[in-house]
Amino acid sequence: MSGPVARPALALVREGNPGHRPIPESATVPPAEFPEPDWSKELPEAKAPRKPKEPERDETESIEHFIQREYRYEKQLADYEMRRQAINGTRFVKRRAAQEWARVVPVLLQSIGLGNPDYSVVVDMCICVARLEWCEHELSREGLIVMGQRGPCKNPMTTVAGQYRTQLKTYIRELGLSPSARTGLPSRPDDGDDEDPFD
């Protein structure tokens, strides 16, 4: 069972440390360039499907056979619509992840600095933000309640959105992307030669 969440070092200094526990020093990693990833490789787009053609009944065709063809058509149409939704979602996520990268990375580079070990975390955080917004977009379009096999039910997208929101909270804490989280992150040192351990 995990214990209480440790307070940030800055909070211990500011608010006092009655337990006299040692204040951990932050680890320093070499600064690194952070080129924007190729979002097309990170988020490959599926091949666009061909829309199925609605069947037309021939005069010589039996009703039973035509009903079977209509049933297959409805299944193919549902599959087509899901594939189109996936493609639209991928396009949205690529565009939104690029916007989040442009918004967050320059700030983090100046505030706390970023090293090579942080690259995949920042990429995943941008994708997480984009996918969460896509989930909310779909919830607004479809509604919180949808029709299932047994009648009205909760939209499954609410569960997906909740999972992404939980993951985003972790990134916010780890990268210092909220006012309270920033108090636990060390400031990036000045660029003086005497202060840079990697020169």
C-alpha cells in the first residue's frame, strides 16, 4: 500500500519540515534539442475504405435472398462508417498534437529544460491531449447516452475520455503543467558557464 504523496521540495522549504526529512535534490540531465516528431509516423492513417453500394432487388430474386444481401450491406456500411470515423480521428489528433507541441515544448525548454529521456513523455502527452479532445468532440456529436443492443446506455467514449484524462493528470504532475505542479519542479539554471555541469 502506497504512503502519502510526497510534498514538493519547494513546499517543504516554504511551509516548514517538522519531520526533518531530507529534501531530495533534483536530478540533472544534459539539455537536448527537441525536434518536433513526424506525426504521420507517430499516428499512421488507415487506408480510406470504399463505401459499399446499397443493394437493389432484381425481379427474379427471392425476398429471402434480398433480405440477406441487405443485412450484409448494413454490416458493411457500419464497418465503413467506423473506418471513416477512425481516419477523421487520426487527422484531428495529428493536427491537435502538433498544436500542443508548439504550445508546450518552448515553455518547458525555457522553464525547466528538457533532456533526451523526456522526449517520449512529451510526445505521448501531446497525443493524450489530442485524443482526449477528440473523445469530447465525439461525445458532443453523439451525446452521453446512445442506443445499444439492449436500449439506451452510456456512450463508451466516456470511459475512453476518463482514461485519457487520468493519464493527462500524470503528465501534468510530471512536467509541471499546473500551478501546483510547478512548485515541485526546479527552475532551469542560468546559462552561465560556471553553472552548467555539462560544459
